[in-house]
Amino acid sequence: MLNALIPDSHNGCGMDFDHPILLVKLQERWIVDVGFGDACRLPLRLDERGEQMGVGVGYRISTDEDGRWRFWERLENGEWEFYYAFTLRPCLLSDFGEACRYYETNPRSSFTQKRICSRATPDGHLSLTEGRLIRVRDGRKEETPLAGEAGFALALREHFDIALDETIPNQE
């Protein structure tokens, strides 16, 4: 397991042990990351510098002047977006405990400020968040506004097979 550093709003990287990725060594070295939003769900060759295809989206891996590895995604407009940096220093799952506690409990964490539900689909990814359903198909993003709390509950049921208990207080 490796430690990925997610970029922050200041164009630097966020806290250490923010996001785990896997290094798999077969005849070649591969990076496996299935848990970062709608990022790549297919293994990528670590030592391949050209574009590698995921589910309808291109990705690439590079290194920077500090020796860190960088993971990129090709946007619809052809530009490359930096997703995260990582090193090849092994780490343990327990190393991620502090960051996990932050995301679960800190009032400044985006995960405590809004609701989000996401899942992979055969051709991309679905995300449900406050006020909108985001569908990515073959690398193209489509957003659908939701009609208040009822729209959120309906989208949760239709796209994620989750029915909210009527006794849950309104989150708006």
C-alpha cells in the first residue's frame, strides 16, 4: 500500500496519509486505485509514461522534480488534470487513521458538510450530492439538478437502491 497526497486548494498537497493506493508487482509494476471519486478503476502501468485508458477516460503517470509520482486524468476538453502525488514508500492501513478521523469528524471536512453517495457504473460513475446527480459516461460529465429533499430521496432510491427512513431529520 502507498500513500497518495491529494492536492489542496492552494495547489499544494494536503495532509499525509490522505488516500491509499496499491502498488502491484507482477512482470510489470501496476498502480491500482478504485476509491478516489470517479478516478480510474482499471490498473495502470506505473512505468508507462503515455496515456493509458480507463473506463472511457485517459490517464497518465509522471514524475516530478522532487521524485514524486503524479497521477493525471484527461478532461473532456483534452487538458490534463492533476489528481494526486505519491511515493513508492510502503505504508500500513493503520497509517491512514488520523486522516480518516479528520474526514469523519472535523467540521471543515467536506464529508461532514454535505451528503454524498457514489458508485461505479459499467461506462463510468454516478455521484449524488446536495442538489445534483452527476453521471459520467465514457468520460463525459452530465449534471442533473434535483428538486429539493424529495428529489434527493428519489435519486437515492432510483440510482443507489437506498430508501431513507422517514424519521431521519431533514438535512437541508
